[in-house]
Amino acid sequence: MKKRFFLLSIVFSLVVTSMQSEETILSVFENSYKEENIEICLKNGLNKLNINLDSEIPTERLSAINFILKNTYENNIHKMRGEEDNKVYIKDTGEEAVFDKDGNLVTNDWNKGSYNYGTYDKPIQKFELDIWPWLVWGNTRTDPTSFAERFYYYLTDLDIGIQKYIFLKKKSDLEKINYSELKESDKLVYHFFNYLIFNENYTFDLSEKNIKNYKKSADNYWNFLSQLFSLSGFRNE
């Protein structure tokens, strides 16, 4: 099975929808640009999704989420609106630049580089400092993209992190994380991704049995990944 699947070939043949009138990630956060406190925004959204924030997430899931986010890079989120040839460069000091296929610096509001306050070796903090603010508010004050558009492209980057986890040979070597030792803000992030990646209602989960099937076939893996898009509020039409 190829480790890279061509999700971008279905860009916006996916449309935003409500699943059986229930709240979805997209419906909960579609007007998030109006929020002033992004931590409260996340907490309120998780409550609307009926996620029990008092429940403890098992260590193995925390470890998996931490690993997946550590391998979720900012690539596709800088290729929105047809700019699929853009390349992203990030300095160790946090500066970020995006160049188009001709080597020109990308300066539009939706794909241009920004300053990174977080680092990939601390993925939860990076999500809190860089990714979540971008999802909520966009790249700039005049960024024309919606939460739905940004989240779609973020899922295509998250996909790579999930694939890295699937092909990881020794999951027992993952960093062990204790839920009770986490900051409250970190717990919110873990609950968000526990809901998205390890949702109890998934027919196709990340059990070892299913992971073996995902390794064999892209179609098998798509059975899992398509659930994330559906849960978020996207569907094929």
C-alpha cells in the first residue's frame, strides 16, 4: 500500500453537511472567527459535540495522538485554492516561507507563510499556538477561507500523521503520557483528537487487526479515513 493517498483528488467534491441534524465539527466551529478566546472556543465546541471532558483518555491513545500530531506537518494547508505546487520552508527559529512552482514567494492571505510559535517536537503545544488559532481565525484578518476549507486541508495533513502511526513497527516505544499530569488546555486538545481519531462509533478503528488490513490496501484504509471526514461534517455528493 502506498503511504501517500491522493486525497486532494477529491477536494470539494466533498461538501459541508449536517449529519442527521446532529452537531459536527464544522457546524460547531463554522463561526469561530468571531471568538476572542480560542481555548474557551475549543472547550465550548467540545461540549456541543457531547464529549465528556471529565473522562480520562487511556495512555495508549494519548501516546498515539501525540505521535500522529508530531508527524502532521504544515504542507497541504499552504496549498489551498488550487495551489498544489506550493512548497513550505520553516526555519528552526520559527519563520515560515511558502514558494510557488516558479520559486516566487507566496503572499496571498490564505497560503502565505506565518511565524510559528510552536515546534513539532512538542505537537500539542504547536497545535495550541499555531494550528488551532489558524483554524479558528484564518491566516490573516482578510483571509477569505472558511473554517470548513481550512479544516479540510488540515485533515489531509493529519492523514500523513495517521499513516505514519499505522506503519510504525513498535508502538510500544511511543512516549508514555499520563492524563492526570496534563494541563487543562492540553486535555482539551487530546479530547478533540480522541473524538476525531478514536471515535467509539467508528466501524473501522485503529485496532491492530484493522491496521493490518489498512497496510494491505488503500481502499481498506479509506474505510477508516472517510469516517473522519464524515464525522467532521464532510461527505461525498
